[in-house]
Amino acid sequence: MKKLKIFLITLIGVMILGIFLYSQNKWISVEQITVQSTRLPQNFDGFKIMHLSDLHGQYFGKNQSDLLKKINTFKPDLIAITGDLFDSSYDDEASFSLIEQLSDYPVYFVTGNHEAWESHFKELKERLVQMGVRLLHNEHATLEINGQSIELVGIDDPDFGSSVDNNLRIALQESESNKFKLLLSHRPEVFETYVESNIDLVLSGHAHGGQFRLPFIGGLVAPNQGLFPEFSEGTHTKNQTTMIISRGLGNSIIPQRLFNRPHLIEITLKAGAFMHPLF
């Protein structure tokens, strides 16, 4: 009887641990952020952006149903994907399943390091374009609402061979200095570069929230930043530049998250006096 009791307690403990670890990888958290700026045109007041990053070719529900439910509930004006949509260790079709069902929304995408590592990224890119995704390769696009506009800037990951500084310089050629600039860039660790370039709002990913988040400490480790990274998640503001870092959705080299659930960000832009983002 004593052995049976120990066995049952152990079994229950293992089951609870398994459920907890599974939820850390699959239970999506949604963060809502409002960003306010005097540089934002009045016609963009209330403009809604769904920011997702680092899917890494993984599923969230059957045919991405869990992801789609949250996106469709928010009804964004634009979807921004900041890299690592694909991962050679996982299923490309998981990513295409999501993209195929986002046809009602303008979808903009910039590359991450895992796209640079994909041997067949050219084919993946062509398929994305055929599905209506706008890839921003060191360039900017103009978004316009009733005669007022902002610039949406996108740069490639430096693992494609060119530095963030150089990519951003190319992307900003012929841009208008007085325009509100929204930048999509995979790398958060070069925040100072974005500040020096007078970017208004940066959306980034890459750090996976530090993978394991420790109480009172934060993220444990992030690529290109090492232990206890400064730029692993959250909102960072300096001068006129605000950077919002997604903790990402999927995993790659490290297959488990801890106290760091998959992350979607609902961003609402507000025209008016500049201030730190409102949560």
C-alpha cells in the first residue's frame, strides 16, 4: 500500500509538471500597449498593429486556430512579423498555414537569423510573396490614411551579411525626416542604433524573452546578449525612440520556456503629446 501511494503521488506530480511545461510553450499570452506620439498624424490615431515574432515553424492549435482566434479578435489594421517565421528544425507548413489564413490583413515581414540560415529561403520567400505578404528588404514603404502618411521601415537580419547600421542606412534613403517612422527589425540589442537614426517606434524580437524568466531578475539568456540580457522583452524608450520587444512564440535551440509564455502584442497608436507607452 505504501509503495502504491508513493507511485500515485509521483505519477500525479509528473502529470502536473508535464501540464505546466506544456502550458509554458503553448498557452499564448497577449499584451496590450498604447504608444502615443506628437509625430503621429491624426488620421493614424487608433491604428492597430498585431506584432508577432519568432514563430519558428510551430503550431498553436489545429491549423494555428489558437493564434488566429486572438488575431481575429483584435482585428488589427496591420500585422508585423519581426523574423524567425521559419526554422529548419521545424515545419515550414506550420508557418504557411498561419500566413494563408491572414489574407484579410496587410502582413509585413522582415527576416531573422533563422531565415538567413535556411538553405531554401529563396523558395520560402517566393511563396510568401505569392500569398500576399510584403517583405521589407532594407527599404521603407508608405502607409497612407486619407492623405496623411507614415513610413514603415524594414531591414534584413545581419546574418545575411550586412550590418544593422548599413541596412538601416539603405532603408532610410529618400525617406522624409518629418515622417513618423515605424521600424521592423529582428535585433533588439542594437537599440542605440535605432535611437541615433531617429526612429519613432521599433518592433523587434529575437531574444525569446530570455527563454527562462526568473522572479525579480528577468530573462536568463538571449542570443547575441548572453546572460541576463538587457533587451529581452518589454518597452524601452530613449529620446524620441520607443522599442517594443516581443518575447516570441516558438522555440528553437532551447526547446522549453519557463515563466515566459508565447507572446503576442496588440499595439494601438495614439496621436498626441509624447509619453512613455501606456500599458
